[in-house]
Amino acid sequence: MTPVNLMDRARAAVDALERLVGGLGTAILAIGTLIWVAAVAVTSLIGVGLPFVHSAARAVRAAADRERARLSRWGPEIIEPDPLPPGLRAARDPVVWREFAWVVVHSTWGMVLGILGISLPLYAAQDLTFPLWWTLVPPGTGPGLVFWYVDGLFGALLVCLYGVFWLAVCVFGHPVLARVQAWPGRRLLAPPAGADLSLRVAQLTATRAAALDAHAAELRRIERSLHDGAQNRLVAVTVLLGAARRQVARDPEGAGELLERAQGAAEQALAELRTVVKTILPPVLDGRGLDGALKALTADSGVPCKLEIDLPGRCAASVEATAYFVVAEALTNITKHSRATSAKVSVSREKRNLRIRVEDDGRGGADEADGSGIKGIRRRVEAYDGTLTIQSPPGGPTTMWVELPCGS
């Protein structure tokens, strides 16, 4: 195996570990949901729990939606179903029953796989470092799953080799564990085949309407920028040139001053036109590509920002422009609202998707409804049939994931 393939496998194992940890989190949520559903079901036998049936269905839906978002972030998108029916009708919804089946499976099997996925790297690290601290343990004992007698440096080195075995298990086994953990969710939480197409049509209709609204808003913004800026400057140029033409015969010096003012106004109008053009499609994208454009953008960020970018080729110009404006708006939000001391932007292309991750160490609590610009980012992303996911707990940190389809 070449070093490049080994690095790819190691990177895949790290990604799989992240997925397993995320799956462990949703498994813990599923356990809490299962306990609540069981309590409602038992108390409903005597009528006490009937008023809480809808809340139990909502808890199941919330846990399932969290898993859908997690799985969509790591693979093909899982479309959310229609809203829950009101009252007790929610308990008869077949989608809710499929979600409940996922809760039962994931709270057990998903939990076991998540714990196993976390334990294996710990065993590997413990065994690999054992020769450094074997003298600190009682004679004859070994760490973790070591089953032989360890009484010296040779035995400690054998433990280290055992750690190499566990490391190989992690590298080659974690992607398999992650796929097995995700399988029940992809099987049970995806909408039925007949509903999938109708939901997809509804989603595309909504995103098309959002794209048209975003296009109209963009045209209004450009019109306001031209009307309030460059147009006023050009009107001033026209007035100043007319006054200079009338004054040139009787007061050449005054005419020269007016011409100088007209030249200044024309230069300001030109600068404002360039600014408007940059907001439509930054010229730096054509000259330097998305890679160079993002390097310039992060270098000028108001918060120290690290950029990690892995783009083997160019995407469509519209996709690159969307990615550029998404990162620009995200960095603007971080500078204005987050009180962060550092930020990080990661951009990569995996198969047919362009993936963007923006994170900061700020105060968190980002809310799409408070006018922080997240709604505008979502509108841009969904216009290209992309997805946007944000995690921003109070106290931070804030992480935003964006995925844009960019063709083959």
C-alpha cells in the first residue's frame, strides 16, 4: 500500500470516528426518547399518559430529525417528512412508527457501535505508549485487553506491537463500523419510495421560490447601489462639466477647478461601480480561482482565520461564487457578532459535492431569526440545491457546514 493510500485510509478512519461519535450522541438522545415513550405508553394504559402521546411522538420526531441531519451531512440527503398530525393521530402515523423502530435499534446497536468506535483508538494509544510507562504498573500486569504476563521491557514491546494491531483495526474497521451504525437510520428514516419523489418536488419548488426571491432581492440591492452611489456621482459629473463649459470663456481658472471636481466625481463613480461589480461576481474568482479568492478573503478577515482547502479542480462559476459569498458572509458574521479570537475555514471537494466548514471560538448562540445574515446564507445555498447545518450552543463554539453540488 502506497503512503498516499495509507493517508487516505487514515483520513477516512478519522472521519469515520467523527461519525461514530456523532452516532453515539444521537444514540444517547434515542435512549432518553425511548424512556419517555415507554413511560407514556405505560401510563396511557390507565389513561394518565394519553395527553402526552403527541409530545412522545414529537420527541421521537426530534431525535429522528437530528439523525437525519447527521446522516445528510455525511452522505446523501435524507428528506424530512411532513409535519406530525395533531393529537392522538400522531400515534397512528406510519412514519412515526418507522422512526420509533429506529429509536429502539439505534439506542442499543448504535450505542454499542459508538462505544466500540471510541474504545478502539483508546486501546491503541494505551498499548502503543505502554513501553514509556510500563514501570509504573504492578509487575505482571498489562493494560487493557493484554492477556499475557508482562514482566519486563520485552513484554512491554510486545504490548506495543499489540497496539499496532489495534491501530490497524481502527484504520480499516472504523469506516465499516460507521456504515453499519448509519444503516438503520438510512433504512428507517428515509421516506417511502412513493413519498420521496413528491417531497423532493415540494422541496425543489420551495427552493426555486427562495432562489427567485433571492434573485429579486439581489437586483434591488444592485439597483439601490447604482442609484444611490454611481448614478449620483455621474449626475454631479454632468452638472460640473456643464458649468465648466459655460465658465471656460470668462473664467478659465474657475473652469479648471470645476473640471478637477468633475474628474474626482468620475473617479468616485468608477470606484463605486467596481465595488458593485465585485458583489455580483468577484473578479478574483476568474483570475485566481476559488482557492486564491478564499486565501485573499481569509487574509483580510477581521478575526485571525486559518484556511484549509483541498480542491483538485474547478467547479462551475456560479458554485464558486456561492461558496465565496457564503464564506465572506460567515466571516463577516464572526467579526460582527461572535466575539471570537480565531476562526477556521475548511473547503474540500468530495465526489460531486463541494463541502465548506466554518468554525469559530466565539460566544455561540447564533440564531437564524435574529437578522445575523444566516438566513441570507441559507437562501443562497438552497438556491443551488445545497444544504446548510449550524451548531451554535450558548457559550460556543459555532460551526457551520455547507454542502453544494458541483457536478462530476
